[in-house]
Amino acid sequence: MSCTTQLLRHSRKLRSAQNLLELESVSLARYFSKDANTFVCRHEMSSLRPNGLLGKRDNLFRFTPARTFKVSVSSAGNITHFIQPAGLGFNNARVASVRHFSSSDLPPHQEIGMPSLSPTMTEGNIAKWFKKEGDKLSPGEVLCEVETDKATVEMECMEEGYLAKILQGDGAKEIKVGEIIAIMVEDEADIPKFKDYQVSSSPSGPAEAKAPAPSEPAPPKEESQPLKAPEPKPVKAEEASQKGDRIFASPLARKLAEDNKVPLSSLKGTGLDGRIVKADVEDYLSSATKGAAVEDVTPSSTPDYADLSVSQIRKITAARLLQSKQTIPHYYLTVDSRVDNLMKLRGELNALQEASGGKRISVNDLVIKAAALALRKVPQCNSSWMNDFIRQYHNVNINVAVQTEHGLFVPVVKDADKKGLSAIAEEVKVLAQKAKENSLKPQDYEGGTFTVSNLGGPFGIKQFCAIVNPPQCAILAVGSAEKRVIPGKGPEQFEFGSFMSVTLSCDHRVIDGAIGAEWLKAFKGYIENPQSMLL
């Protein structure tokens, strides 16, 4: 029997049994438990020897001074859960896991949790498992594909063992970060013992949830009846007037009742001494008309529609854009740039590219390069709002919006200001293809400092305003180029020119109007004199 088991089975005697723990320079071990099945030790100024206290992988753990840890035990005295304090953990940064070293029913095993694969990820979906229950796992092998808020990412195994149980199968959706998705064991013989494994409701042991007291069944709601007009009750003549058996009515009321064939005996007078007046007849006619209209109404046919499922990427994108529009003070600056020289230079460069076997350069590639150089010239626009300060980036990383059937992706071209047009064209095409195949990696879309969204070339949109992509402070919306008639050099002389409209959406907390205008001036200078981008 190990000293740990003895300690846990006699936890009530912890204060007097300090000699059971082999500690180096133990100064104090305090007992904080209020029940017999759980105790908390506060270990001060000590280090725990790897002597088998928690199994053969104890060398993964070290307690630092003034650390608190919690252990739950079963009625038989075996460890069921070990809860580590902040600062203690496994040598596994990619897979969230909790290792269980001893249990009355189960052998040592590891619970694999949903990892956080991007800074903004709070939940994810299981796209596909590459391993099945019973398979052997080796470090570096792909366990499954996880659909994050950005893309579908492969999750790798970091330790050797066997996949004993899959708790979240293919297609499982909205799994919170840290939620258990699978169980891993070290010995193949332990796999059958996890056939009916279920995750406990609490990390410190099975939670004993009290069943809610049965409440009295609510009385059944009465079925709503269709709206009908109130049926006026016939009023006897003697009730209509207090002066004999005669029905008293005004001449106008009598005439209106005769024309509409309304018996006066059906009306209740509201005039003096129960006299029937014109308003009583009109109310009766109005009520009868409404009643007939209600009875004649037939239920309209249900419109045809289809409910489309929302992907995790679209969910997160929607949440981030809503947050951006609600919390970032947007303002917009628009400028038209003449692109005749740009188109001429593009034609010359593409001729050279075709001769050398390189990728053709698009207008969007030239826009990315011009935006990157303008950011280097006006670095205030290459920043982020951090609440207490403004962070200005030294690298110019341009996110490029790409629309696919899976949603909107924004892969990043890093250090775009330092790359040539040929390199940018090649990288953009590769990233766009990855986005369409839903195979982007986190490094393909993280780290952007500015975004370019082009709806002009692909869709012919003349001008639009984009939403800032947080935590960035600006986004450039690019429209299509169109030919315009402009004045010539002499009187009554005209010429044609192509102009492209761009709109800069700015976060006013970071970029003042004058700074945004200065950036657009620099951008326009590079577009209208594209040779300057090659210097």
C-alpha cells in the first residue's frame, strides 16, 4: 500500500501523520476539508519528491511554495480526481487534458478536452475523427479535425497511448473549450473498461444534484377561441325605455335603423332615459361588420421557406461584426483614384510574368502593395485600440477578405510592405485556394494589422463601406474602376479616364479624420503613380 493511499484513507489524521509524506524541508501542511471524501492541502516552502505518490508520471508535477491542491477520494480511499492549482500542468500545450491516476473502478487515464486553437475561440465543432476507438496513438499524429471560428484545424496528439473512448463524435457542434471530447489510456488492455464511461458533472468529483421538488402541474391553458364580434343581445321594449311600452329613439336613429334593416328592439339605448340615438345604431352596424369580417377570414397559406444551418465560422464572424459595429465608433472617408497608369503598368508586368512562367498580377495585388506602403508612411493607421493605450505595430500584415461557400475568410499576407508584387500575387492565390478548400491554418489568418476588402473586381460594386475587423483600427473597401469623361488640356477638349473608388472605414478612437485623410492621400499617390511602388 503506497503512502498516498494510507494518507487518503486516514485523511482525518492528516495533522498528526505528516511523516507519511516524504517531503524536503516541509514547513507546514494544513488540513482544510469539511467532509471525509475531499481534502485540500496547502503546501508551503516544499517540493514533492517523485517517489510514486501520484503514479509513474509524477515527474510532470512540482509544487511551488504556497500552492494549494485538491484531491477527491472514493469511499474505498482511492484517488478519483486531482485538481491542480494555477501554474501546475502537463507538458502538453496543444491538448487540454486532465489525468486521472487512480480510481476505484477505472485505471489511469487521460481526459482530452476541446483545445483553444485561436485567440477568439470559445467553442468549436468536431468535423471528423481520423482515429477510432482502440487505435494506438503516437505523438504528432492527427486525432481529429476541429472547426474553429476561423477555419478547420487538425488537432494533434502529444503523447503515446490508446484512444479508449470518443465522447464527441463526427459532427458534434458547439463544444465549449475545455469540454471533454475523448479518453486516452496507456495500456491497450484498459480500453474495454471505458465502454460506458461518462464525464462527471464536476471536476472535483461526481456532483450530487438534488432533484427538484415536483411541482404541481399547471392547469391546462384554455384554447384560444377565434375572435368574434360581440353579439348584441336583444333588448325588450320595456327595458329600452322607462316610460311605458314604447321604444324611444331619435328620428335620425330610426331612419338609420330602417335603412339598414336593424330592429330597434335589438338595440340598447344610451341616451337620456334609455333613448336610442344614432351612435347606438352605428355601433351595432360596426360590430356586425367586424364579426362578419372575422368569420370570413380564412387562414393564409404558410409561406415556403428553408432553414439553413449556421456554421461555426459564420456564428463567430456575426458575433465579432456585431460587436465591432456596436462598440467601435466608425467613420468613413472616400476618394477616387485614376488608375490608367496602374493598368498600363499591370499589363507590362504581366507580360514579363507570362514570359517567366510566374502568376499574373491582379489589380487587388497592386492595391495590397499600395496599402502596405501607405501604412508604412502613416503608421498611425497600423494600430489597435487597447483601452488604456494604443498599440502601434512595426510589421505591416494585410488581411485579404475572401468569400467562400463556407463563409468569409480573411487570410493574412505578412510583411506585405517588404514583398514584391510577384510574391504577393503568388501568396494571395495560395491563401485564397486554401480558404475555398476550408484548409487554412491558424498562422494563415492570425496577426493581421489592416484589412483590404475588394468587391469591385469580382462583383462590379462601385463603392461600399466595410466594417472594421477588430482589434484592427481600419479597413479599406475597394470598388470597381469605371471610365469617365474629364476635361482636356484645351477649351472644349475632353478625354476619358478610369477611376477607382475606395472607402476607408476608421476607428475614431485611434485614427483622427486628418490622419485618415493623410493615409488616403499616400494610398492615392501610389495608385496614380504605381512606378513609385517599385522604388
